[in-house]
Amino acid sequence: MAHLRTTVWGPAEFVGLPPRWLVAEGILAGGLASVAIVGTALYGAWTGRPSLADGEAGLVCAGALALYLSFVGAGRAPVAVAALLGACLALQAPQVAAGMVLAEREQVQSVVVTSVEDGRATDGGRARYLCSVADTDGIPLKVRIWRGCGRATRPGDALAVVYDPKGSVPTRGAETGAGVPGPLRDLAPWSAALVAGSVVAVVRSYRLSRPTA
């Protein structure tokens, strides 16, 4: 049972509070992984590279963190939790990165609603409406807008959208008071959870001596 507990949760062979250097190592590992996951998504959105902007590189970073935690001897459960949190952060980062790019480069234009669809039937039951829109020249946009599109919206209504002049990220509905700090706050809980999970994994990996064969 002791061997099983060590394998699953890690040895954690210390008495009292964990050594400070272990906590610092965990914070550093989790922090670097968070920066790498968010940074690759932001760089991909800024430069228009889909392989980075879609979160694939972030998933690789999450896998690299899991490999590092396994290498230092962390238990399987903490490694799995850290990998899951890293994957969740990697899946959340692309939308936030796109919002940050739009906040820096945004250009606002008015579009005309051509049709309104109740998205509750196709979007997991959430009360969201999707508007198909066209620009002032009558050319339909490839994306459907949900920000600013509601139950009272009708074909022919005007909506404000923001777009990236360089075309790196998709057009979306305009948000009042949107900016760079807002999107970053959306990722803060996931980043904090990833750092906390890394700290637990590293702390519980501590051994007083190497295991004997």
C-alpha cells in the first residue's frame, strides 16, 4: 500500500512544511508552462499562424510540463491533474489571444443583419443568438456574430463589429469597455490553477534518498 500510495500521489518524504526551494521550483515550472501556453497562442494570433493560434502548440507545452513532472518523480495523480489543467488553459487561450489582438488592432465598422438564428438548439442550450451579417456593400461575412445579437435583433438592423485589418483573427461583435486586461482576467484562474497543481506535484515528488532496486 505504501508503494502504491507513493506511485499514485508521490513520496512527499518530508516532515512539516515543504522546503521553500521545492515550492519555488513548482511555481517556476507552472509559471513557465502558463507563459508558454498563452504566449504561443498570442504569437500565433498576432502573426496569423494557425498551428500556434489554434492551441496546438499550447497542448505541446502542457505535455512538456507533464513530462517534466514525471521526470522529477511526481505521482501519477498530480501529473495527470497538471496535464489536464494545462490542456484546459491551452484550449481557452486561442479565444483570449484573438480578443487581445483585436483590442490592439481593432477597427470598427457597421454591418447589416441578414438573418438571426436561435443558437440554443445548436450551442448546448445556452441562450445565445447568432446573426449572419453583410457589410455596407452587401458582401456577406464568413463569420456569424453573437455579441450584440439578441432576441430583439431583426434582419436589416445595424450592428457594430471589430475586425483585424491584417486578417489574422476573425471578425467579432463589438464589446463596450473591452480591452487587453479583460481577456487576461479570463485566463487568470486557469493559470493560477496550473501553477498550484505544479507546486503540489513538485512538492510531493521530494525524496530523502533514491529508491533502492
